[in-house]
Amino acid sequence: MVLCAGCQTKEASRLECPHCKKLGIAGSFFCDQDCFKTNSDMAGAKHKLIHNIVQIAAEAEETRNSTLPPAMRNYQFTGPLRPVYPLSARREVPAHVQRPDYADHPQGFSPSEAVRERAPKILTEQEIAKSRKVCRLTREVLDLVASHIRPGVTTDELDAICHQACIDRDSYPSPLNYVKFPKSICTSVNEVICHGIPDQRPLVEGDIVNLDVSLYHDGFHGDVNATYPVGKCDQESLDLIAGTKKSMDEAIKICKPGVPFREIGNKIDEVIRPLGYSIVRRYTGHGVNQLFHGLPTIVHYAGSKTPGKMEPGMVFTIEPMINLGTANLDHWKDDWTAVTLDGRRSAQFEETILITETGCEILTRPAAPKKKKKKSKAKAGANGAAGTGASTPADAEADDDEGADGAADAEA
């Protein structure tokens, strides 16, 4: 028996409160007209309070959605995050900065990426030098933008910082106009998995935000990203961030000539599965060189049948996206933003690596601190690469006796 919403003693009839029906409050049925009237005047203050609470919530949601483009206003968001429009105008790149082939295309189309590759590209020594340099610049920009993360700063402000930092390095921000992406950096907050568009929403204490930075310099792209807490963050989110980074680091450690690409996903799964997180399958790592995205395709989950093995001279990214809850995702109606289907948080880390004759070099890792006195043999192990065959750009340049102890001083 369904009880009357008014007296709470008699069985409810089909008489429904019209205000509740208008507000979408289900189950507000009364036993008779007198009971409804009694509970609609001052004696029914509790019932009216329900009207007020729902009305306030509806108005707040309407206010939050008022700046959204028409295509997004009826979208059922999977979590609490909302974009804040309007977006700022597209930022200009000076004419002297070399551009990728999609930069000025009306649809952001890349003719070079449209040519089907038969195999991952093997870079020459000259090409490796260019890739090493652009990756160093890319890391510089990421670290600079990350230093401005704090409660109150908008992701659009971070985009402006990134854009100018690219220009200052005579580089083009690779995301800008790539398949019509409107900004120079991807900023993915909380439940956003990847490809978040910078907007007017200020970051809030307790948020997490991923910054994905890519540069195009002297004909080559570099690509790197990391996830950061905003102010004080809950332990669950901090653990997610740490677990995601560890999975990437452990995967990098196994990279060397002859290793199948699919082993990267197996290693990531080995780290993530015991933590109870899920691995996003929709998006992958990729080759990066003269093309922003090319072969090989790097999957981050276990059991893949992806063909191919690593060879010296290959450059590609490893960039696992790890979710607290389900691996399933949805997309906002902006053509880009991927979000978790259950609205729980997601984290990601990315490095660009070069396969060498004996292991791999992490091209986008921060430069090692300068040594006061040069020793007989520099220890491997900067940035977690010890004993793995992995080196950083700084290590490679020091071994080549180019007169620099850190990548910041190297001329690639």
C-alpha cells in the first residue's frame, strides 16, 4: 500500500500534487482533496519545503547550463563537472613559426597522416636529434604550465600560458586546430579522461587536472602529459595519480629492441589490476615524429593481439588512462571531451620514448640536475630508469661527450 503524502496514515489515491508533478517529484499522491488542502497551507510547510528545495536545485542547474552551446544543454552529464562557456577566441600563432600541415586547414585535416603507413618509422640520427630537442621543449612547457596550477585559475588561463610558452620557443602548439581542436593544450579535470577543452571554469581545491602538452618544432612533434592535484586533494585521488604514474613507469622499464608492443599493456595491467582500477581501452599511445599521431599503436590493456616489436630508432608514446570506476566512457557534445561513464575520476601520464640499441631513452623526462664534478661514469637511474636500460635525454647527451650534463644545455 502506498501511503498518503500528507497524513501518512491512509492509502494514497490518484490525486497528485500539481506542483510536484511540474517539478518532476515522483510519488506525491494524497488520500483526498481535504488532506491535500490541509497540507498545502501552513500546516503543510514540510511539503512546501520539498517544492522549494527542488526548485532551487533546478534553478541552479539552469544557471550552470545557461552558458552552454545549444547542443550541450540537454546532455546528461555523467558527473558533477560542467564546462563554462563561452570559450575565448582562438589564439594566433605568429607567421614566422613553422606550422604542421593541418594548422590552417578549415577542418584541421592532416594530409600527411592520411597516407597509410606500412610500418613504424625508424628515425635517422639527424631525425632523432630533432625529436630529442622538441621533446625537451615540450617538457619545459608542461613544467611551466603546471607551476601555475592552483585553486581559482581557469583552464583557459593555463591555455594562454601554454600558447605563449610555445611561441617563446619558436614552436607551434600541436593540438591547435588538429581536427579542429580549438585550444593549445588539453586540460582534463576530475572525471574527464582526455581531450578536455580549456574554458572559463576556475579550478577548485581538491580537483585533479591532467595537462597534455604537445609541440611542433623544426618539423617534429613532442608529446607529454601528467596529472596534478589542485591544492589539498583526497587520498583516493592521490592514490589514483600515483598508481597511474607507476603503471607507466613500469611499462617504460621493459621497452627495448625485440619486445612486442603488446607487452606494454600486459605490464600496465599487472600494476593496475591489484589496485582495483580500470584501464581505458578506447584511446592508445602512438608513434610521434613528423606526424602528430602515427604507428605504432600502443594499447594499455592486457591480452591485446597488437602485432609488431620494438626496434632501435622508433619513437612513440606510452600514456595509460586509468579510472577509479568503470573503463566505459562517454563524450560531451563538443566533439572532444571524453568522460568516465560513472562520473568517477580518471588520471593519465604520458612520456615519449626512443628505442635505442640497448634499451630506451625517455625523451620527455626532466633533465637531471647539473653535476658539480664530472665522475668517471654517470649512474643510470634518473627519473626511475635505473637498471632498466632506459635513459633520459640528459644521460644520452652526457654519454656522447657533448659538453652538457643536462638536456637544458644541449643543442639538438
